[in-house]
Amino acid sequence: MGDNESWHDNVVLQLDVLRDTAAKTEDLVHAAQELATATKSESPNDQMSRQNALNDMGAGDLFLHRLSTSKVEMVQWWMSLALTQLVYDNQQVIESIVDFSVLKDTDSKRVRPSLPDPAYFTAKECLVAALASILRNERAYATDRVRYGCLYIATNIANANHDSHMVMFHHGLVKLSLASVRLGNTNALVSVAVGFLCCLSLNTANMHRLLKLGAMRGVRNVARAQKSELNSASGAVARQALEAYAASRVSAVVRGFLGRCK
């Protein structure tokens, strides 16, 4: 990893701040900022090593705990950004904080021949399940900015691990993202939700479920708006993928019907 002693000492110091039940808001925010920065590196290998090191030291659980329980929106926001960076393009971290055991072997056409070993899941709580709970306001009221952060985390997970998509459907996270597309009070929230759906639409195993949830209408409206602030470009990609899949299914049904008529 190549990180020196001062890097490690700073990480330990900031994690202790997150563990402190009496920590002040400004200290919690500073700790989240420092830890998010600590995972970054220009070298992908070094960045992955830093992410793994922080997660092994308990950063993932601490970020999620503060995101889930804090009554201060600023703290929730920065914890969501720290989690976004922690899971970015890192299979090992994702498999340790997303519980794949909720899926059965028949749940999806997976990228890999088998799901991650359940032993890899070492977190106190499944991150995907927690994000869905936060978006439902089951833990506390989530502002649009906090919702944005939650969907940003989900997008980074979905981009890096296609097996996680079915976990997201299982916990209702995809349905909640569609609600953000339809009802989002801010352009930023709509934009990140559309980006998340676009990522899911690139996996053909998701198509039937997306159509069943009514994703077509949501992304179609955003695509037609042709506004960069709404992420209309990603909406257009998702729309095209969903329409192509729907057309292929209709064509298959027609061919089957004609075949039986011969």
C-alpha cells in the first residue's frame, strides 16, 4: 500500500472520533472528510488497498451507524459521501458489507457462476437494506440531500457488482429510486436516481423487473426533458435499453404464436 505511519495514525484518530458518542458535529464532519480523503489515491491498486484497510478497521460500520442514527443532516451527508468513496469500484469491500445470502441460486442470471461466500459478509448490517430503510424514513426523516447520498452509494455498488442488483430489488431499493425520479424535489436527486436506474438497465437480467416496476415511464419522461441537470442522457440510455428489451419480448411472443399456427 505504501502508506506511512502518519497515514495510519490519522485514520485511527478519525475512527476514534466516529466512535465517540459525545463527539461534536464539526468533529464528526471533519472525521468523515479526512477518512474519505484517506481512501483516495491516483493509483487504483493503492486506492483499493486503502479502502480495504479502512473497512477492515471498521470504517464501513461506523459510517453507516452515523448515517443511520445522526439527527444532524450535515453529519448524515458527509457519512454518505464517505461511504460512497469506500465502496467505489471495490468488490472486496462491497462483498463484506452487502449480504448476498438473501438471494437464492435461481434469483438471477449472475455474472459469476456462484454468489459471494456468505463468510465474506462481516458488517454489522447489510448496507443495501440500511439504505432502503433510510429512504423509507424508517430511522429518521431523510432530506433530499441525504437521499441523494444514499442513491450515490447504491450507484457505486451497482456499477462495481452486478450480483448486488438482485439484492437491491429484494430490499425495495430500486422501487424507492423510482419514487425519487417521479417525486424528487431537486434536480440533483432526480439525476442520481436516473443514473442508478441507467446502471441497472445495462444488466439484461434486470429488465423484466424494471419494466414491472414501471421504470419505463420514469426514465422516458426524463429523457424527453433533454435537461443535463436531470441526467437526461442517462435517462435516454435506460429508455433505449428498456424499449429494446420490451420489443424483443413482443417479437418472441409473436414468433411463438405464429409457430403454433403452422
